[in-house]
Amino acid sequence: MLMNPVLLRNQKYLPIAIALILLFFLTRAWALTAFPMFIDEGQHVFHGQEIAASGPLANAVEGRQLTYWTYLVFQPGDHTSLFAIRAATILVVTVGFSALLASGRMLAGTLGMVFAGVVYTLSTYHFFYDRLALADTLAGSTMLVAVYFSLRLRKRFRPRDAVFMGISLFVMVMFKLTTLAFFGIPVAAVLFIRNRHVSWRQRITWAGTALVVGGGLFGGYVLLAFWRGYNPFGLLVTHNTAETSDLVARWLANVGDFANWVSGYLSVPVFVLLVLACVILLFRRDFFLLAIVFGPLAVQLINPRQTPRYWVGAVAILLLILSVVIAQLWPRLHRLVRWGSVGAVGLYALVIGLPFLLTTYSHPADLPLPRHDHREYIQSDGSGFGVRDISDIVREENPAQVIVLAANCWAFQYMSSDLPIVCPPINPDGSEIESLTQLLSESRQAGIYVIAENSPYVPEEIPGEIIAAVERPGDLTTLTLYDLSP
């Protein structure tokens, strides 16, 4: 039986797409646990276990319930948890990456798909966050799926696309509530996606279907949470401020941070290319991708609390914009310009991309992260660096109990679960210092060890003999091992 030549021609992109997905997956999955557990990752495992013990709505106030449910399914709560939750994250990210490829192809053909795949794979910003089990990573990947279903409106009006769009939005905000600002993607699709064969009545029906499905599912969850005594907006309200007197100054400062941090990962030349690509779309009056990036970002950047991981999905869409613009300009470029562009990508891969990947795999403490992220993920008390080193030392003592006085005690629980780890309550306001001091005093016996962090919410005086100390990179925090034998 002869195959339809049109169908055969349309499927020629599949081997290329599969190759891009496999390459992407390998770069993300290799040496997955080399970077030690960050405090938020440990929190996700711990809250997942609390949900298993207390019920599905436990910790709903955090605004990332589906993240906890997902990691609960994939993690056993022991030393394999780090690999398990990161592997689960990469599975979700790979779905988002596949949606990105499909979006690139819809907008600029096979060339757009290839550019989108290569640019995203080489993105050191996404490479770093794709390999961490964070709610922002999961939500950003689901956002790309929502963008894909929106772009299908370019081809035809199909209500089931709107249904899947609504489901994607619901999953996105359930992974991380702060992505609510992106719930307007269907509205932007109706207003800005070009398709003269789709009437305004069909467009409004499509957007209404997406919003009713997504909003209905999320609204049902919110009502259920409130009915059971949980406020799913609790943390969102806590981290936002009602103060508006310095709103403009704060917003401009956050815009500056956005530019500095993203260019710190991708390089200044790539950031400039992102800006130029957006300008080109603006002059072409092609507003959809611009609207779904800058509209929500403008809202998010009002928040006084900012960190680069909040923008994973938005920056992925910016990379899609860059890829599509390059692919659309490609046929018009002189052959020398094309070869020069290919050479520039190769040079970027060799000078920036590949060294970043190899350092992550073998020496993650040396990663050239922007200053903010280097401090947060490598130097600070939320870091997991030093945990393996000091755990190896205490393991040689054959302890009966190890009391850990550190902010990221979860890293000890889930990276060194063979040790008898105890994590007493610690509060950043120092309110637990007195009870911790009493605990240490009552624990003076052979076989009891303490690992203490030099933090202001840990007792300054630890009884017992100092066995060893491990400094985290940057010398910001130190983990010290004490023997509490009398």
C-alpha cells in the first residue's frame, strides 16, 4: 500500500524532532544528582510525606499543591528521593520541550523547530533549573504546553484544543500559584493569533471554553480547600505587599534585576538578540507571543520578592521568539551570514554551553552562576553543599543519633538517610534557640553527635568536642560536627 506523499512529506520532521528530544533529555538527565539537594527540593519531599500522612490538602497554603502530589508519587523518602524527584521533573520538562518544538514548527516550519530545540538545549538558564525539582520548573514547562494549544488556533477552530488549553492552565497554576498572571493566554490568543478562517464568534467560544475549563477546575479546587479550612492563596498574599508608594521604583529595579540575571546566564549578546527579536515582532505587529510574555511579566515584577527561577516559562517563550524570528529571516540571509550564524552558535556552545554542562556534571560548586543564584544555591544555608562531606565524616563514628541544627536539614534526611538523622524545629527568628540549647544539654551521652550550622538561629555554644568542620563554597556558612559524649 502506497503512502500519501503529502503525509510522508509532512512526517519528515519527525526524525529531527526525536533526535532533538533525545539530545535534550540526555543533557538534562546525565549526572542528575551531582548538584546537592536545595532546601526547596527537600521541602517538596517533606510536604509530600505530610500529605501522605495528613490528607491531600495538607500544606495547600503554599500554593503548589500539584507539585507536592507529583513528587509524592515519585519519591520513597530515602536517599533515592533526590534522583526520583529530579527524574520526575525532567519527564515533565521534556513534555514542555516537545511542546516548544511543536510551537516552533507551527510558527516557522521545521527550521523554527530546529532553532527552538537548539537554543533551548543550549540555554544555561534552563539547563540549571530543568535539573532541579522546583515548582517553577514544572509550572514553566506546563506553560509551554498551554502556548502550544493556543497556537493551534492558527490552523483551525477546534473546541477540544480549548479544553486541553484550559486543563494546561489549571495544571500550571496547581504546580505554582504565582503563574496565575499567565491565565490570560487564551484572551491573548483570541485577540492576536491570525486566522481569517476563524470568526470572532468562534474565537470567543474558544477562549470562553478554555477559561471555563481552567477556571472551573481551579475554582473547584479553591472552594474545596477553603471548605476544608485551607487558604490556597496564603503564601501568595504573604509574599506580596499592599505598599504602593514606591511601586514604580520597585518595578523598574526588578526589571533591571531581570535583565542582569537573565543576561548573566545566557550572556549579554544573547540577551540583546532576545530584545531585537521582540522588536522585530513588534514592528511586524505579531503581538501574541509578546503579549503572553510581557503582560504577565509586568504583573510579576511588581512583587518585591524576585528570584530568577520565577521566570522559567517566560524566558522559554522569549527563546521561542528568538528562534522563530531567526527561522523566518533565514531564507533572506546571505549564505555567508548563515554560515557565520552557525559558527556563532557553535562558538557559544563551546565557550559557554558545553563548559557549563560539564562543570555541572563534575564540579557543580564551580558553576558560574549569577551572583544572586550562586549565593542562594551554593553558598547559603539553603544549599546542600557540604552535606555529603560531613555525612561521610560522621559515618565513620558509627553514631547512635545525629542531631542536625541546619536550615536545610532535609538534605541530610534525604541524601544521608542511612544515618540516624534527627531534625529538631528551627526558626529563622531565633525563637527555638532556648529549646535547642536544652535539647543539646539533655543529649550529652556517648554516640550522640551534632552537626551545627553557623546561623543566627542556632545556639552559639554547642557542648562537646569538635570533630570536624566543612566550609561551603564562598565561606558564607560552615557545618561543624560535635561529639556530645560527656
